[in-house]
Amino acid sequence: MTDYKNLKLIATSSPHIRGSETTQGIMKDVIIAMLPALAYACFNFGLRALTLTLVSVAGCVFFEWLYRKLMKKPQSVRDLSAVVTGMLLAFVSPVQIPYWMILIGDCFAIIIVKQLFGGIGKNFVNPALAGRAVLLASYAGSMTTWVDPGAVSKAAVIGSNVDVVTAATPLSYMKGTDPAALAESFGNLTGTYGVKEMFLGQIGGSLGEVSALMLIIGGVYLVWRKVINWQTPAAYIGTVAVLTFLFPKAGSSLDWMLYSIFGGGLMLGAFFMATDYATSPITKKGQLIFGVGCGLFTVLIRYFGSYNEGVCYSIMVMNLFVPFIDKYTKPVRFGVVKSDKKEGAAK
């Protein structure tokens, strides 16, 4: 018989799998993945693309440091998440906006959206997208004026940009309700920019979202480094491609689809914003649902909304559904039958 009186019970902590990944390391990979798009932006729009990005990064780092300092909390600027937010906010802004304006977006993104909710990992929407939404609502004129990359003059690093030649974005040509006018407008677009120019990024638009090629290179790097999964970008881009191919508003189905996926911020949003750890689902099935939802809202906004672009708002709307997606797509624990799972979900 077992001698229970002399039996020794050793209590130890549960086994854990430890990985070598750190927040700083992940953010470094994201920064590296954005460098091709930043380099192309400098080539396309001039040196101001770099200075605007640096100002945005410095602003985000400063506001995060200031908030943590005033609230007497441990500093978190070394994790580089503020640097990523600063780069992303610059990427979704026109290159010629004033420096003070993007600093306002930085302040809102870091303090209001990120830090007031507890810091990294606790924000419920993407900070950079929220900052862009505020800038668009407050300074619509500046946020919807785009530099023509084909013009000789580049955006000035310091001083006035009045001599910069502006141009409409491809998505503005694809907006309209009158079929005849839209067909003519889309014909003008295809005559001005070919698919090659759309893919390379020789078009008007935000600083870091115009080159689909450079963004795809960065996205493939992130997938290769296992920083992100392929499910969300594939579902997002695939949904937009399928819907625009099946329901074109002008031209051929193929042309309308290609101009829809290469125009605007779809590639940037799919690879760098919809995959944000804090605001996207954790399960593979949930990531597919999230990507499909982003794609659906993007097409609906572009087709029926008053705004040309739909990526920013579609991702933020889907960010709000993430807790529900995670709740209903989490895998069943070993030994739990479906009836028990339904009862637990109902509580």
C-alpha cells in the first residue's frame, strides 16, 4: 500500500513554451518591411517623403515618452511600436501636408488611441488609422490633395508647397453613379495610367501606399519571417478582387479589378494594418473572416459611400468585431463536447 503520510507532493508551475521573439524584434521586422515602400516614396515624391516620415516617427516616440513620463509608468519607447505607428501614419498621408498637421495625428494616435487604453496590445483600433481618420475629418482639404509624381517639381522639404503640381488619384476616376460619366472617367484613367504604372506606383496618392510592388515585397518578407500569417492579407485582397471582378462599374472586369486592387491603400492595409496583433483575430479561421469582412466593407464604401477610399474605415470597423470573432472561432478544448462549448459561449 502507498504510504500517504510520507508521500511528497511537489508543486511546480505549468510547462511553458518560450520563444525567442520579442516585441522589439517583431517591430524591427515591420520597419524593415516598410523600407522598400519608403525608398520608393523618396524616389517618387522627393526628399520630403523621408523628412515627413522622420517627423512623424519622432512625434510618436516623443508623445509616448511624454505620456509615460507624466503618468509615472515604465517607459516603452524601446519596443519600437511608436516608430511603426509613426511610419504608418506618414505612409497614409499626402507627402505635402504640413509637419505640424501630422504631429497632431501622432498625438491622437499615441495618447488617445494607444496609451489611454493601457499601451501596446490594449488598443482596440489601429492607432495609425485612427490618427488618419482624425486628420481627414479635421483637415479634409490637405488630406485629399495629392502630388503628381510625373511633375518636375517635388514637394518642398521646408517652406511652401504652392508650386507642387497636384493630381487626382486613380480611385477618384473610379467614383461616380452615372454610368456614362463613369465609363468616360475610367477610360481617362486607363489612358493616363496603365496597369504597369499602377503596380509600380507611378501615380498620385498617399506617401507610402502607391507602390503595390514595394508593399508586396514587404508583405512577403513579413510572412517569410513569420511575423504575420497569410490568411488576413490573402482573404482581404482576394475578397476585393472577386467582388470587383464580378461587379465592375465600368470597363472590363479584369481592368476594373486590377485598378481596384492596385489603387488606394489596399496593399498597405492588408499587409501592415489589418495584421496588427492587438486589433486582429488570433485564430486562423478568425483571420480569414476578418480579411473577408475588411474586403467587403472596402468595396461597399468605394461603391456606395461618398469617400473614394474605404481601407481605413473598413479595417477600423472590423477591429470592433475582433472580440466576437475570437470568441466564436476559438478551438474546442480537449475533452469538451460541442454542447458544453455552446453553453460556455452563451454565458
